[in-house]
Amino acid sequence: MTRLAKTLITATAMLTLMTASAFADGSNDGGTSNILNGQVNLNNQTATLNLDSDSVQGNLSGAAVAGGNAIDITTMNNTNVINNQYTSTQNIDSDVYANVTNVGGATSLTSQAVCNSASISMDPTSTNVDSTQECKANDPSATMHANVSNTNNDVSLASMAVSNTMEEDTNAPYGNVTNWQINRAAVNASTTTTLTNIGGNVSASATAIGNTGQIIHYSTAQ
């Protein structure tokens, strides 16, 4: 299966959390994979990027990513998935502080904070997914303070904070999905920037989301 390209927020940055992964390879006898994921996070998660850059001939990119729980499940056979993710902590914070000047290529800076994240992709005959996510962190927060000057190409600056996100895609003709998302947290994102002498396009964004889900069922039949 050619896996669908999935974008959480099309106008901003891709979610690039480091995730735990589960892979199950199907067999010719029509075997079934049963996947049970239970994740609990009770501790603070903080990511900070301090970047000072001058005279880069090529592209420049930087990112700070903080996450509570994350899972990535990919299977090629009939699959039953039960996913439970729970986060209760004070803070999940991501902060980027950048001073960038004289870049010959493109500049991309991203700050991302996510409480719970699940990505499930399957290529079987039948699937069943039951997902529950609860975020009780006080403040999933993503911030960026960036000064960018004298670049010859595009500049992209994005801050994104999300409590719960779930993505599922399959080409199975029979598929059931139950998705529960509970957000008890304040979600904050901010981008503060000063731009001078930019030779290309500029994109700056700040996105704060409580719950988000994307479910895609499609057919590969002729």
C-alpha cells in the first residue's frame, strides 16, 4: 500500500513527534493482528531550542518538539487495535529562540507540543479501532521568538500546540472506528518574529487545538 500523506494542519507544520512504533506483517493464511497500546505519562516534558546562526550557504532548519504519549501503528493484515493514552502533568512545553541572518537557502523553524498522538495505518480486509485519549496537562504550550534577516529564499515559522490527535487510514472494505478524545487542558501557541530583507515567501503561524482527528477509508479496487 502506498501510505497516504497525512497533514495535521495543512497551512502550518507537519507533526513530527518521535513515536513508538508497532509493525505487524500479514501472512497468507489471513492471520489477524491484535494490538493493545496503553500509555500513561505523569511527568513534565520540555523541549527548548536556542539557535544563533550567521552565514549559512544552504538551507537552515530547527525544531523543538515536546510530547506526552505517541504511537505509530502500521499493519498489512486484518487488525484489531485498542489504544489508550492518558497524560496528567503540569506542563508540556516547547520553546524556540532563534536569531538567524545571512541564509542562502530556505529557513524553517518549528515549535510543537503534543499531549497525546496516535497514527494508525492498515492494509487488510477488515479492521477495528477503539481509541481513547485524555489530556489533563495544565498547559500544552508551543512558543517561538525568532529574528530572521538577510535571506535569499523562503522563511517558514510555525508554533503548534495540540492536546489529542488521532489519524487512521485503511483500504479495508470493512472497518469500524471508535474515537474518544477528552481535553481538560488549556492549549496555547504563540509566534513572535521580526523579519528583515527576506528574498522569498514568508509563512508565520501559531496554532492551538484541543482535539483533532482524521479518518480516511478508501478503496484500491479497479
